[in-house]
Amino acid sequence: MATFERMTDRQSSVESVEHKKYPLARLELSIQKFFKVIQIDLARLHRHKLNAEQGPKLAFLGVMC
């Protein structure tokens, strides 16, 4: 939480937090999976857009129930 107290000399403006560093090779599989999911979602959205555009045309022709 934020505090309005003055900072001492030992404190910095950002809390000192240690983060583990991972090699990029270890993250590569996760990144590849993420991009694959994004591609699938974009394809699904594209099909949805095409279906939404064709819907009124098909309804006009009496194809839809």
C-alpha cells in the first residue's frame, strides 16, 4: 500500500524486489503456445465476421429458419 511517510536513505522509490531470471529457451514453449492460441482466436473471429456478414443475405433469400 502507499504510504505518505518520508523515505529513509536505505529505501528507494521502488521497493527492492528480487525477481528470478529465466533463460529465454525456458519461456520459448509458453510463448509459442500463446501465439498459437492467438492465431486460433483470430481465425475464429474472422469466421464469425464472415458469418455475421452472410446472415442478412441468407435471411433475405429465405435460407435461415
